[in-house]
Amino acid sequence: MAGIMISTVTLNPALDKTIYVDVLIPYDTNRITKVETDVGGKGINASRIFKELGDDTVAMGFVGGPTGRFIEHTLTVQGIDTNFVHVESDTRTNIAIQDASGAPPTMLNEAGAEATPDALDELFAKLRRIARASSMVLFGGSLPPGVPADIYAKLIDIVHEVGVKAILDADGEPMVHGMKAVPFMVKPNREEAQRLTGINIKSTDDCIQALDILGQSGIQLVVISMGSKGAVARWANGDVWLAIPPQVKPVSTIGSGDSMVAGIAHILSQDGSLEDAMKWGSAAGAATAMTNGTEIGRRSQVLELLDKVHVERLR
């Protein structure tokens, strides 16, 4: 492939179905006003942004059954190369119920398709091959049944063996194990960072304290995202940057964090500055928040928002 390639690994992809209602009333009949269906998962969302921003990308992970075939077909139609491992179980469907209040949706997420030890071995082999042609590999999301909690650490080690940078965006035990392999970048959100550090993050100072703790392991770039309040990033030399996104009317925040990671990686893969990377990440996240359901922001929207992002060096 020509140009820069940023590959992604989504171990537990999903068919994302967003159901719209005026008001969600529990224990009663709700009238659906609209339904949107799209493919999802942290790595897949990132691949869609990479493609939108002009990067080559390959989406990897596990897919199975008719839902898995639909995900592969959809990505192919969108011009994204795929190299998934096929498993016997059907890929999961996640349902988001979005009311008209503007509040975050109610999420109903399936566990996912089970991955066997043979499927894991096949993924390891595919990753070794594709990582060699990549500038970065992004790992993200939850784990399906049958996958050990330390899987991200093993995958990151494979990427490091071929001298490629790894990005990790996960939560809980898989994130803790993955961080032990010292990826190039991690991006927890505020709640995830609180769980990882034990710090109650209420202010920018709290955020910086959490960043310093997370950066102690040698991870070069730690970014904590805080939604509309922005994101704070810490570089390995101790520099800290704050990016505040433009004020946009959020339609759906699904995929915004994934878009932010992709925007940052898009610039850093070209040896751009952290300041520019945070600007692009913030603009990409805001652009996706402006779209319906699980749709992602478009390049034209990202470019339009770039100059409206406020970035400042805090330390």
C-alpha cells in the first residue's frame, strides 16, 4: 500500500443499531421514530476516520455469522481493507436507544462472538504480517468470550517485535494488562482514568495528576478525554496540553472518543506536533458528535472545526 497505513484491531466488533424515540418510558410501549444501523467497535470506528482523513487502513479482529459478513461487506463498500479472523458464533448486535432530550443513549450491548484458541493464533499471524506494513496499530474495545484478559499485552508485544507503535483504548482489566506492555499511546476517558488511578477527577489539576501516574510506566502519550470539557494530553517529557473542542450541538456522542484517537494518530503518524494532533483529535471528535447515531464525522466537517479548537500548553 502507498502512503501511511494505520491498522486497527477490534476484537469484539458489533452491528450498532440506534433506535430513536421521543421519550423513553420504561415498562410501557414506546413508539420508534427512526432506526439507524451501522458497523461499530472502537477500532472499526477509528478505521473509518482514518479512511475519511486520507490514511490507508486495514481493519482486523474477529467476525462471525451473517452479522460478521455484513460488517465486512459494509467496510469494503466504504473503501476500507479488512483482514478479519472468522469465528463460528455470530457477531454481536448492540442497541442504543436515543430519546429527544439530548442526553446520552441507553445502551444494550451483547457479550460478543466467542473466539477459540485457534482463532487467536490466526489473529497473531495476521497481525505480525500486517503490522510490518503499518506505521501504527490501534487496539480498542471490549473482549469477546474466550479471549484472555491479557490479550492486549500479547498483541502489543507482537507489534513491538516489528518496531511499530501501538495505541490502546480499552477499559478495566484488559487495559491494565495492556498498559504493562507499554504501548505508545493510551486514551482512557475520565471515568476510566479514575478507575485506573483512584483519583477523583474533578478539575484540570486532578487530570494532570492522573496523567502523571499513568505516564510513570513509560507510555509516551497519555490522553484523558472529558467529552465537551475537552481532553488533556501528557507527553513523555512531561509537557501537558489541553484541547477544548468547539461548541457544537451534539446529536450523538457514539464514536466521538474513537474519532479523537484517530485524529491524534493521523497527525502523529506524519510526525506532526502534539499540539496539532490534539487539534485534529478534538475536531474529529466534535465532528462525530454532530452526526446521527453511529455515523462518523466527515473530513469537510473536521477541517471546518479545526480553527475553532482551543489548544494550550498547561505545563
